[in-house]
Amino acid sequence: MNKLSTIGLNSTKTSLIKELMDLGVVEISSQDSKLTDPEWISYVRKDGNENEVLDCDAKISKVSEVLNSLEKYDTSKRPLFSTRKSISSKEFENALQSRSNIEENVAGVLELNRSYNELSTEENKIEAAILSLKPWAGYDIPLELNETKYTSIFTGVVPNIVDVEKLKSELIQKTDRCIVSLVGSDKDQHYFSVVCLTREKDDVYDILKQYGFNAVAFKDLEGTAAENIVRYEEKTKEIKLKKAEVEKSIKEAIPYKHDIQLLYDYLVIERDKNRITSNMLKTDTTFYIEGWIPEESRSQVEQVLKDYQCWYEISEPEEGEQTPIALKNNSFAQPFEAITELYSLPSSTNIDPTALMAPFYAIFFGLMLADVGYGLIMTIATYMVLKKFKLEGSIQKLMKVFFYCGISTAFWGVMFGSWFGDAVNAGARLIFNSDFTIKPIWINPMEEPMTLLIFSFVFGVIHLFTGMAIQAYMMIRDKRPLDALFDIGFWYGLIIGLVLLLFGNSIIPGSAAVGKWMSIIFAAGLVLTQGRAKKNIAGKLIGGVMSLYNITSYLSDVLSYSRLLALGLATGVVSSVVSILGSMGGRNIFGILLFILVLLIGHVFNFAINALGAFVHAARLQYVEFFGKFYEGGGEAFNPLKKKTKYNKIIKEEN
């Protein structure tokens, strides 16, 4: 990554930013730190137009609301994956020549949305009013009437726990000149109406209050509750008709959806062009840009800067300076960048581990799922998705990862003789009464688990040694070859020596003696070198001796690879159980149908659970065991100025 500094005339700034955005390879860094630097502050000031950015954001929000509305009513078939449509920059510009018409359509749909929301609000209020009136439907006194010349009328509620008969009895004892009516009840409260003489209303009210009475007022309502309910229901019908008309009008705007999407992308581009200027500095006549460009894009950027007569300087970053990270790998490893990014991008002083990690990830995933049927399903499904849809970004990378993992899964399935577990063998016995079997090319893990366990440990040692080798390479690169020898080379020797000492004679007779001397020599080397940072001799020796304890860490790392066996066996065991359950129906039509149904449901479940487990645990082996040997994350992603559109991929025509 190269550092870019450039100065140009304000009169060319807008055009230059457009050209740089079309290139999509220049990250423009913030220069806020220079605004506090006395050497800069007297000459420059911050560039940018925050009002334009806010205006674009407001317009984007409105257009997004319109697109959401159209999406809601669009009944056309939606693809499985939403992808951007490819459009040339010329076609994009031509489509936006009628921008005023598109904006009118946007304004029209926004007005329809506003009308619809107002109608919905009114409808909700009416429905709430109907709900509150329904308990009073049996109350036949007009709601606006709460007193006459000689009487007062109370309407209200008391809690459901109140003894209604006791309340009535107490009121009648107080005065026999009142009428108490229980209008209705629900699980929470009783609805009451009480008519009494006006001169006795205070006495009546006092009794009601003792029972938790709360008055209910029917403001602005005339007629009985039943009559009001009928009127409200009629009003609700009218509102529903109006809403249907509004929805019809919104649907009529669906054909303009693509044009509105173009407007959305245009506004995003304009906002980003205005926003990036806040990362620039300016004087009355010039502007200053500082940022980053990839080495391979240097000539393109230089040509643009020359065309706009800019002064520029492209240089290597200073020692220790953090640079943005842009991962670059071959076609096989590139999809596995998604796995690296899920953890963290490497720091600029570290290296990209993706190319070395990719084959290990695919192999480990395949070992843990290990079934020809599952592998073929993954490979074919991801291949079809990649061919049918123009996927981009992380989703495209993950699809390719699963494609390669599917191939690995099918390969290990052939090696272990697993074709949907033993479904083929079970099907042959059930349907054809045949002893047909598909034998594994290598081993059956369920019959020889120890062989696979040892193989898993061997893979683990190779994986760990690769991580250690990367660390050694980085030490040598940083001009620390002795550190590489002492901290990595001696551990290589000790681990290999211990393996030969413990298992060597079973492989190569007499190699245990070699392993013994290797272990002694390299252990002594570690004792003498691992405490070298200490100041005194005693500290150096104690530090060296204590470092030998790290052998337990390496042992635990190797043991972690037993998960390759565990998850592989889990897939096989569940598959076998599914076959056994499916075969329980016997050799008849019902039994065959049961077999097919159980296999379908069982293998969908087994595939889903164990594919997820393989994905997670294959990543875990990279993140903890492999990355733990050398990796430093925390890198910031390279974020170039480019057209980050949502709906359309704008392709610039070649001159």
C-alpha cells in the first residue's frame, strides 16, 4: 500500500473526485489532526459541505421510504438473492435525464403514504372507540345525557372483584329512589349505570367510591352506545375503501421502481462525493488530499492526477506506520478471505494468512462432514447459485468457500465410504434384499476410530508447524534470525524429538534413539535461550527452564484436533441411526415410503446441524490453534472512494 499526497486547484476538485470515484482505488484519509498542527492551521482550513450531505441524506430517506412501499405491494417473483443490476455509466446518466419526473413520482408516492398513514391512524382511533363502547352496547340512555331537572346519572366501572349484589343492596338501603343497572362485565371490571335524585347524588357517589367506582364520560357523543357503534362501523368501512384506493394508486407506481432505484443510487453517489470532501483541506484556491492507493493501481492514479495538473507525491509508508489492509489472493484462496475477515484483518506489520489457511480450512471442514451425498449437494447447489446470481462481497466469498468445502466433503466421503451415511446399503437391503455395499477407499471411521484420531493429530501437528513457520518467517523478515532459530527452530526440534522418542520405533526401527538425543539437545537449547531477555544469569536459566512448561500448551493444541474425529463420527452415527429408523417399516410399500420419508427428514437435519458444526469448528481451529502461533489482528480495511450503490452496479465504458 502506497501513501498519496496531492494538491490541486479548487476549480478541478469536483471533476477530480468524480474521476477518483470511478477508479475506486483511492482511500482519502481524514486530515483533522493537521487542523491542530501550528504548521498547517495558519494556511489551510477544513473542506466539506455538511449541508449538502444532510440534504442528500434527507432525500435518500424519502426515496428509501418510497422503495419500501413499492416493495411491499410488488407481487412479482423475487429472486432468492438480491443482486445489483449491471448498467453502463452512459445508460445511468441517460436514465437520470428525466430526474424531475422520477422525483415527481417519488413525491406522489410519499403523499399517498402520508394519506394511507393518516387513514390508518383514524381507523385505529375508531376501532379503539368501538372497543371502549362495546361494554355499553346494552345501555339505552343517550350518552350525552348525564342529568335531568330532578335526577343525576352516573356511568362508570368498578373492579371485577366487587360483590355487585352487595353494592346494589347498600345503595337501596341508603335511598330507595335510585335505579342501579349492571350494563355489562368483563374479566377486569363491571360496567354500571346509576340514576338517582339530584339532591341525593352526593350520598350515592360516596357509596360508589367505597367500591372503587370510576366515572366514565362519553365526551362529544350523542345517542346511545349502540347507535354510536353503528356509526363508527360505517365510518370504518368508508376508511377501508379509501385505503384500498390509496393502495391501488401506490401499486400503479410499481413500474417506476427501477427508475426510483436509479435515483436512490444517484443520491448515494452525490452524498458520498460531498461527504469525502470533509476529509480534505483547502485554501482559497487549492485543495489538499492525503490517502492510500494499492501499488498495482499507481499508474492509473498518476494518469488522472496528471490530467488534472495536480502536484502529487506517492511514497512508501514510514516504518511502523499503520496502513489500511486490502487482502489479495489467488482465485482459490480469495473466497477464504471471508473467514479471515470474520476474525479480524491482519495488522499492516503482519502477513495475510489466507493463502495458507484456505487448504487447511477446506480439508478440516470435509473431514468433519465427510459424506459424498452432502458434499455433492453443497457443491452443486453453490455452483448453481454462483452461476445464476451475480453475487458480490462476503456472500459471494462464502458461497465459493462452501463450494470448495463441498468438494472436500465429497472426497472424504469417498475415502470413508459414506454415501448419505449407509443409506445406499440400507436401501439395497430393504428394497432389493441385496447385500450390496459401497466400501471405503481408505477406512471406515466407525470401525477404525483410532486410525482417524492419529491421522487427525498428524494433521494438527502439520497445521501448527505451518503457523510456527509463518512466525519464523516474520522474525527473519524483521531481521531477527536468531529469534526465529531459538523460539521456533528449537521447538520444532524438541517436538519432533519427543514424537520420535514415543512413537518412532513403530514407524522406523531405531528412530527412538535419535528422538531421545534430539529431545535432550533441543530442550537444553530452550533452557539456555528462552530466558535471554532476563538481566542476570539466574533469571535467564529460570526463564529457560520454565519455558519447557509450554510443551503442555502444544499438547493441548494438538489434542484440539480430536474434534476432526468427533464431528466426523457424529455425522456417521446420526446417518446410521436414520437408516435404522427408516428400515423399521419392513419390506412393503408402507415400509419403503417410511424409509424415504425418514431419510429425507433425518438427513436434512443431520446435514444442517453437522454442516454448521463443521463451519464453526473448522474456523475455531484456524482462529485459536493456527492464528495463535503468529497472527496479529486489528487491521483497518482499505476503504476506497467508489460508487457504493445499492441497486445498480455502474460500469464505466472503456474509452
